[in-house]
Amino acid sequence: MTDNYNVPTEFMFAVIDAAIKYPDRNDIAIIYSKKPCVAAGVFTKNVVKSPSVIYDMERINNIAYGVVVNSGNANTCTGKQGMDDSIAMSHCVKEGLNITDGEVFVCSTGVIGVPMPMERVIPAIKRCVVKIGQNSLMEAAEAIMTTDTFPKIKSKTIKIDGKTVTISGITKGSGMISPNMATTLSFIITDACVEKTALDNALRQSVEQSFNKITVDGDMSTNDCVLLLANGSSGNAVIKTDTPQYDVFKQALDEITMSLSYMIVKDGEGATKTICIELNGAATQNDAERLARKVADSMLVRTAVYGNDPNWGRIMCALGGAGVAFIPENVDIYISNVQIVANGIGTKNDEEASKALDVKEVVLRIDLRVGSCNAKVFTCDLTEGYIKINAHYTT
């Protein structure tokens, strides 16, 4: 997280306290563009979806002006009333800002199965609309937090066709992290002028290599959503797919999504370390992805990392349970640069390996030596803190 960030032109923000779950903290944010935006989005593949996700999925191809977000309540498993409440939140913003030709998306995060306290939410949104432009992107990042310990924000300024283009993003996430085409909640805004197809392609490709390569606890949220809004106010020529301008834009977007997704892992509930699983030498890309993800999701591996315990048997066990054929006698495993397994057998470098685990950023490198396909997945250690947070999440 950094206080040094830029904001794309024509975007404005407002936050308000609606006491949705906790008193005396901002829990509603509005991101608004004075110019209409081309929108792209990726959403959870969880069969159980929040009405807000369904609402946005049905409207993602429309022109958009922004998004209203609440924390503290996921508005999920709330029946028809949940959809009515999502619609009411969007319409409240549109009426307040006199938006008649575009969408305001809705996103919610928090406790599942609790009706939205609309008697507080709607009056708060009305007050929030009046404040548009009085708050910062950082304050919006703070308002969408749940169990996060710090706001997550990243921006990048580039040149396209001689025009200055800014991309900025905020995200929230600490637990219930195992995305599939999205993350908990993430909002990326840009003043670039981008064709709809190019914007869709860029977001999906970028998310696949960032948010979809992290895991905190192996649970996919019901509310996962990444929205990208481009209002074109920078004045650059329209960016289209398979052009040099697209490559420049995509590279900057990748930097944003990679930074935000890494912040989520760093802020994993109760975490003290980040862990990078590097899986090399797999026969296929799918094999590499499955094996890396299996190790990253292993509670045994992650607790061992927490305790500086170089118990490489847990890594071998996780690999073997991934449903992927490989030759155990070929496997090499390293903790940073310390080899703990050679040809499937321990090297007895336990003392040195334990020291290599006693750092904030741990790298576990695995080489199967059966092919040329590689994958990386990021996770964090598993501590008592995770249990304490989630044992009392609703109480």
C-alpha cells in the first residue's frame, strides 16, 4: 500500500458511514466518472452468487458511470429482497446524480445470509451522492475493507499516442480467497480510450495471470468481482486489440493487477509471510497449474512455513494428491536457494532450510523434470490468527 498514487481524470469519489456492521466507520463508497465509461468485468464462478453480482453481469455490456460499494454485508442468500435491494442502491445513485443514459454497478461484501439494512443504507447513499468529489480514492479503498488490515491501492501513468494515461486500482481481500476469474472486490479505473473488445480481453488476460494465481484459504467468494472502467478522457486514439498501444496499456494493467493481488496475499487473515510456489518442469501447463495450486492450498505446507519447519514431506504429499502423473524420483525441491530434496530424497539440509524459511517472503521452488511447463501461485502462511478471525466473524 502506498500514499503515492495518481487518479485518472474525470473520476470522483465519496464515502459515508451507514453503520452496516460496525458503527463509526465508512462502509459505503461511490466511484463516479463525469464522462460515460466503457466497462469490463469478471465475476465469481461460484454457483452461489450475490444479487449484486447477477445485477452487474446482466449490465456489464452497457455504458457505465460508476459503482456503489458497501462493506459489512454481502447481500447473498437473501432471496428476491436481495435483488430488490441491489436495484434500489443503484437507482438511488443514478437518481442523485441524474444519470439517465448509463449504469451504476453495485458491489457488496461482508457477512452472507443477512438482509441488507436498507433503512440505513438508502439514506446513507443519498448523503454520499451529495459528497461526490469530496473524498479520495484512498478513502474509497478504506471504505470497502472488511477484515483487511490496510487499504490496497495502486496506480500507473503511461504515455499512449503522446497522451498521458493513468490507470488506478483498489481492492479488498484478506480471507475467502481462491478466485476463479475474479477476486473479492476490485475496481480499476482509467482515462484511456479503449475499445470494448480490447478492454474485455485485457482484463480477462490480466486477471488470469494475477488474481487467479493467488489463494489464502481455498474458498471462492460468492461476491467476487473485478470491474474496469475506461472513460476516454485522456484523448488518446481508441486502443484496439493487437496493436502497440494495446500492448502498452496491457502491460500497465498487468502491473496494477499483480500489485493488488499480491497485497491481498500479504494481508491474508493472520498471515506473517507470503509464499511463492514455483512449479517447474511439468508435462503440461494444466499440470503445472494444478500442482502449484495444490501445494499452495495445503494447510500442512502453510503451517510448516509459519513454524520455519522444512518438512518437505508435506510438499511431496501435496504434489502426489493433485491428480497429476509425475515421477517422484525426479523431484527436486528448494526453499529459496537451499535444496531440501534431490531426486525425490531429502538432502538433510534442514538447519539451513529452516533459516531460509525465517523471512517475510518465502519461495518454494519445485522441479518435476518431466517437461518444460511452469506455473507460479502465491499464498501466505497459516497461523493461529486465521482461526481467531474466522471463529468469530459473525459474532
